[in-house]
Amino acid sequence: MRLVWLFGLFLVVVAVTASAMTLDDALALFAGGADPLISYSDEGKAQLEGAIAAFEAAIGVPSDFDHNSESAYMSLPIPEGKKDLVNKLAQCYYVLGDVFTPDRSEVKGVFVRGKLWGLKSLRTDPAFVTTEKEKGFVEAVNQETDVAALYWTCADWGRVDQYDKMAAIEHNDPPKLLALIERVLEVDDSYMVYGAYRVLAGFWGGFPKIPFIKYRQDLPRVLSYICHVVNAPDYCGDAICDPAAHCDEYLENRRTFVSYYLLPEREWQEAANVLNEIISAEVGDKYPLYNAFAQQEAQKLLVEVQKHL
């Protein structure tokens, strides 16, 4: 019954255009509890942009707001009880950049906005600000309990660093990102369909193979995280994925397995098998956006994998 109700809601939400988006309409996009209930299409992008406008209006973002200025975000007063809308903005900008912004010249700026909204959410808590000033960012993160703020700050910030790796090293970002996502694991590992395991797999799989440094590619560690969200007995041994993690239903799990473990290990045939599974799977009603997106990305990866078969 719940899936039927969600699907009905999804159909209603799809009919709402960006120009007519109210705050209630925007919140309805997230009624599924994880990814926004929008389609992977131009209409879905318009809805997402409409939601961003609705959330920003609801927290009082002025028309002349400088979206590229960290001080503008940090000085903006957030109405009491609307911190969750700030987290939604960090999530929306992540999705906008990840799924709907193919232009590399624009995408970093989208993730920067998401990162700054995430930091704004964290810093709306006076205790976080005090700890950050006295003991540093990592210590502040280690006492934070807002899992959404932690997760989306990490997600957006990590993507920003992909486009400016030298700055990431200069600012000592890796331990900050690791602290954010490991804190998510401690507070609520089920958040975003057990997303912390995917993020940690990507974190340790995304570094180059440089020996004798702390932050380098670590494929056994990648596997230790990804086995929480994939059914892969040949690789995970007796580890059985908890059905609550939506191992097979959420296609991003298997795409992460391919991208950050099978491809670096040059397991070309198994990578092709998993990619074909993703492509042939049902998108379903529960994760319409990211399952469709995962299928497109799988098709791209399969073209490259087939060159090695």
C-alpha cells in the first residue's frame, strides 16, 4: 500500500511546474524519505529548481543574495525551526550538480552552493560554532547529531574538491570529509538508503595509488564498505547485505561497486555483468530519479568496459 501511495503522490508532484512551486509542493518531492520523487528529465530538473527557489524563499534569502560568498551564507539569519530547509537546499544543489548539470564549467559552482548551505546548517548550532573555534572543525563534527547536515556537507564538499584537488590538499580537506561521513555512520548509518557506505567506498576508491601516504586508494577498505549494500558473495564472502539497505533495489549501490572496486581491480567481465544487471533492472517507483540516472551512467561505463573484453 505504501508504494502505491507514493507512486500516486509522485504523479501528482510531477504535474507541479517550477513556476507554481510552493513550499508544500517542494516538501512533497521528498515524501519518499530519500531521493526527490522526480523523473530524470527536463521536467524533473525544472521541479528541482522550483524546489530550490521555494526553500530559499522560505528561509528568507534576499533577491540580491551572493550565492558565491561564504560570508553571505554565514551571516544569513535562519528562522527558528527551518534548519531542515537548509539541509534540503544542500541536497537539492547536490542533485542538481550530480544529475542535471553536465557542463563542467558550471557544475563546480553548483556544488559550492550545496557545500555552503551544508556548512550553514552545521553552524546554525552555537555549540558547533564554539567547538569549531576552540578545537577545530573535526572536533565540532564529532559532537554533531544532524545527520542530514553532516551527509550533504560531505557530499557537496567532496564534489567541489574533485574540481580543485590542489586546493583540497592545501586546505587539508580529506580528514574533514572523512570525519563528516564517519559521523553519519555513527549517528544513523541508514540515512539516504545507507548512503554513508557508498560515500566511504568512493572516498577510499577515489584516491590515486600513491604509496606511503595516508590518503591513498585502498581497495580492501572499499570492499569492506560496499559489501554492506551489495549482494556479491564471490567478493564479500559470508557477508550478507541487510535487505533494509535496498541492496538490489537501489541501483546506485551496484554502480558504486563497479566504479570504485571492480574497475580499479580490472575485473572487466564481472563489471560488465553487473552493469548489464543495472541496465536491465526495473527503475521502479521508489527511486525514479537515481535509478534512471544509474542506468544511464552504467551504459556509459559499459562502453568503456567492453573495450577490455
